[in-house]
Amino acid sequence: MTLPLMKNYINGEWVESNSTTLGDVWNPAKGEKIAQVAYGTKEDVDKAVRAAQQAFWEWRTTPPLTRARYLFRLKDAFEENFEDIARTLTTEQGKCVDEARGEVRRMIENIEHATGVTTLMCGYTLEDIAKDIDCTGHRQPVGVFAAIVPYNFPGMVPWWFLPYALVTGNTFIVKPSEQVPMTQTRIFEIVDQIGFPEGVINMVHGSKEVVNALLDHPGINGISFVGSTPTAKYIYRRCGETGKRVQALGGAKNIVAVMPDANLAASMPSLITSFYGCSGQRCLSGAILAPVGEVADELVEKFAAAAKAMKIGNGLNEQTAMGPVVSEAHRKRVLGYIEKGIAEGAKLILDGRNFKVLDYPNGFFLGPTIFDHVKPDMAIAREEIFGPVVAVVRCKTLNDVIELVNTRGFANAACLYTGSGAAAREFKYRVKPSMIGINIGIAAPMSFFPFGGAGQSMFGDIKGHGQEIFHFFTDTKVVIERWL
Amino acid sequence: MPLENFGSILNFAEEIESQDQAFYEVAANNPACAAFRQLFSELAAEAGKNVKAIQRTRRENVTEMILEPIRDFVRAPFCEACEGAGVLGAAEVLETARRLEARAQRYYTEAAEKISALPEVSRSLKGFGKIRKARQAKLAGLEA
């Protein structure tokens, strides 16, 4: 059987790469190949950049409200194709279909937020900064931007950036993850129907060669990246060398702490979702569960029972609470961490290593896994596992939790469950991560607030979406005027 | 089969509406039901509109975080057979229609209660329940 080949979208047309290197795309629930993708080349990137440069001037001179109208049309088209996008996403990524629907919703919310351009892109003016002299700050688009995005949110993450870049008058290139290229291809089929001017929005599939070509190309003004910390650091450094704007969002080791006065029954659903949503493959997954004081035994027992009760299977089944991980290679990597945890002396109280789903014997499944009595210096408490593995680090006091959070290096997100306003304030005031949940698990900021961490979790100054992102995609030109 | 998450509750609602739409479309073309053709056609069209409204509710209210568990809610009590809309007599078709409407109203009422942690979804389901109550009233006075 011939598998479908994912094509590039350049200058308003579907084009095949000149590359002969093909990668396989898998259905992780079935362990079956479902498509192929060409690993693009420098030449593919150059074509896309030239198209985007060519389109820039006409697009940047298009009134912002007219640009927003393209996004309104796009939103409607995404709503119409919502379920199809969500199901494509689940098929190639593995997450539950409700999670995929949530992802598509978040994608659309970014479009909705970006359409506020006529307010959010406004500059500012001050008369009489000196005698008869006025000063104006204009927000102007910069040029061509690109996004390099990960496999865990193949639908949403490019749209943390793309709508804002477009609506402010820039042109754009998306490089989807080579592991999950089908979702963005489906999305671009819809984009193609909207009738954007040719070259305004482009997509190049590929792997390292495409990434490096984007980083090196002098025609690209800025890069938005989401992925692991080592790659984020690399992207940040390379963009510094080539003089590009950059926002590089990296990995995480998020801590969820539970105080003795927390309402455990009410907290359990969001606790479980925080740790096992997307099979733990989120930069906003809980990684360390930190019970404080005497709550530990009861919490661990109830958490383990709830984890064990989760239904695991094909994400397209509405009953499924956790799907497979994205690939066999990733499954092995996570298994390696479980072995490491055992070797380090942590107590394995729920073992997901040999988990099988009867209807899908070839799927890349792992069961929920919990280590208790983990020490803060163990690898499973320091390194990003990106799988359904929870490390329980028992703490004596809130101070111990804050110390634990602030010594991970990563500083993406953290959460505290408590009935005490004072404890909550202390926690959110003192911890380093930039995204904090109180009694809600590790929750993602919505499109109108910024997304991104601190420390080793974020490189750059301006985070994803929120109001700030309008600064990333614009230059403030200051005009000082005096008329004689 | 359990209905213990957002997707399964909305999907089952969609199934109910689609099943009812198909039933009324066939019934409207049943010669024995000629007297009720317009009503059945309207009920089918309304069910079609409800499918779209349910899909919209699902699209716009899905959340990534489960904050409240949904427990003890299953499909079985709401499953109804409705074959024969094209061949049964008018009395049997009307009887089946009443059964389907009562089933749907019951489902929407209970589902709205179960999913009360998502008020917009709950409100929407209550709305579908009201529609079904009104449809029951329309069918109540009819005789074959």
C-alpha cells in the first residue's frame, strides 16, 4: 500500500520537496505506519523564505482590520472542520480525542485573540515632549518569521505565534514536527481555502536540515520555538549569532505540591489530569508530586488508586483517559527512566512497564507509573522524562517544597493545593516558575495571557501569546516631530 | 458503557439526535403516517439542527483539565430501539416517537445535572431537554 506523502505549502501551492529522505509517520495506538514525510532541504526553506519576503510589503500595507478579516474567515473554517482536525491529531499523536478537541479549541482561541489587533497593535503618542515637539511610537511589522514546533501539540503550538505574526503584518513559515506532520497539513488544507495572498503563510516539513536552514537564512527576522531545553538553548544561541529575534520555550520538571489542609477528594481529578494528560508528554505536565507532612500516605494511596483506575487505550475511543506515547523510541526512552528510578533506589509503587492494551498489541503504550520516596537529587526528580511517570518527593514543610521547586533548574510551572490563603500566597510569591496553579493543577494560560517559563525552561524575553506577543512581532518606531 | 467524561456525554447526545432525525425522516415518508408528514419532517429537521448545536457546544466548551469527576452515568438506560418507522402503522410510530422524546428529555435532564461543573454545557443540555419537553407536548394529543 502506498502511504500518503505530506507536501510543503509554499507561495500558496502544494509542492513536493526535492529531498529524497523520507520519514515515517505512525499511528501510535496501533503501531502502524500511516503516512510519509519528506525531510525538506535548504532549497525548500529558501523557496519559502523568498515567497514570504515577496509577499511581505503588500501584506504589511494591508489595513490591520482587513488582515484580521482573513483570521475571522479562518476561525469559521476551523470551526467547521473542528472534529476532523481533532481526530487527525489523535490519530498521529495518540492523545485522547477530548484532549485533541481542547487543543484545537486553544488554537482557535489564539486566532480570536489576535483579531483584537486594532486595539492590541496600537502605538502611543505624547505631545509637547519639548517646546512644539511631539513624539509618536508606531508599531510596525518586522518581516518574515518562522515557528519550529514540537510533536506533543501538533495543532495548537504553531498558532501560539502565527496569528499574531500575520495580523501584525508579517509573513510566516511553519516547520511542523516530522513525527506528526499530518495535523498541520490538514490545517493548511483549510488555510489554502481562505485565499491568503500567496507567500503570506508557508509550511516546510523536515528535520534538522530545515531547522538549521531557518536559523541561518538571512531573510528570516525571527524564530519562535517550542521543544526541549537543549534544543531551545541551541536555537537561542544560533539566533543570537545570526541576529534574529527569538523566543525559545524549553522543557520542564513541574512540581505539584499538596498541603495537609488540601481537599483531596476535590483535587484528585485535576491532579490526575495534570500528571497523566497527554501521557505526560507536555511541558505543562506534573512531574513531581510533593505531599507536605502528614498528608503523604493518604495522598499517595488515593493518587495511585485513581491512576490505576484510568482507562488506557486508543485515544479515538471516547472512554479512554490516557493514550499511548508518540513513538516506540520515546516509549523506550521513558522505560529507561523507569529503570533508572529503580536503580537509584526509589520505591516503584505503580509499574507501567509491561502494560498491554488487548485490542492494540502493537501500540506504544505505557501504564501510569509512580515512584514513592524519591530523593530530590535522583535523575527521575531532576530530568524531564516526558512520559506518564510520577516521582513522589515527600516534603516536611512548605519551605521544603519551595526549595525543591527552586532547585530544579527548570522553572516552567508549579502548583499548590491548599486551603490556606497564606500558604498559597507564600508559594506563588517565592517560587521561580512563571506559570502557577493554585488548587487547579498545572493549568495552561489561555491565549490572552502569556505562555512560557523562566530559568532553563525559557530562553528569550517575550513569551508565547498574551498581549506581549504583539511586541515580538512588531518594532516600535519612534517619530519625534517638529514643524516650523 | 460509562458516560464519565465531557466527550462521551456530548457524543451520546449527538447519537440520540441523529437516531431521532433518521427515525422521523423515515416516518415522514411512511404512507401510513401521511397525516403527520409535516410534523415528522419538522421534528427531523429540528433534530438535525440540534446535532449542529451539540457539536458547537462540544467545540466551544471542551477543557483540557478535568476539575470535577462524573460518576455513575451510563448509556444503557437511555438506549432505545426505533426500527420500523417506514413500515409500522401510525399508532405504533407515534408511540415510538413519544418514547424517543421521553428518553431524550430524561437524558438531557440527567446529563445537565452530571456535568454541572461546566455551567455552559449544563445550560445547553437543559435547553435541549426543554425542546424535547415541548415536542412531547406536540405529540401527546395526537391520535392515529
